[in-house]
Amino acid sequence: MIAGIPGTGIGGIYYILLALLMPVHEACLTATGYSKGRRWGLVGLQLVHALGILSSVYGMGWLLAKGINALRFTFLTTQSASCVQLTNVVAATSAYMAILTLGVVLLVVYTLRLFVRAPILLPGSSK
């Protein structure tokens, strides 16, 4: 098992996606009259957390790329054309893989939902 960058796993991407969609959902609830203004504080806090996670993931990838480039250029004796500088691919690749994994999981869950139905248990009935 390989440890990745925190916040880029399937759970982190799911949380970030939900937190980024919260203002849209809350705006729809407010427009229809089902929500009051008091909930917007929590929505804003979750949005700030999600943006903080995204910026820290980007910063981590940027620092890793800078560190790897510094080590490569320090210890490699030749500066050939094949030694191009790394960009922020570390964070981007792990985030893309987590998004792809999350998409596959959601696709499988919703596909299975079409074919598998849970039995409805009525109150007082036994299994």
C-alpha cells in the first residue's frame, strides 16, 4: 500500500465535491423557501475548508515538483533535453486517479441500484 497526498483519496475528493456543491444546493433551497439564512454560515465554512484542502494539495504537489527538480539538477551531471522540469503532476495525477475511481464507484453503485432492490421491511414484521 502506498501513502498518497492527503485529501486526494476517494473520500477526500467526495468531500470536496460535496462541499463545493453545497452553495448551489443551499441557493436552491433558499429560493424555494425551504432554507433560512442561518445555514449559510455552515455552507461558507465547508466551502472554505474545501478550498483550503484544494490549495494545500496544489501546494504539496508544487513543493514536491520543486524539490524533485532541485535534486535532479543538483545530482545529475548532464543537462540534456530529456531532463525537463517536472510540473505539478504529482498532485494532479493523484487527484485525477481519485476522481476517476470515485466516478467508477458512483457509476457501479447507481447501475447496481437499477437491478438490485432492498426488501421493504414494514414495522412489526420480522425478517
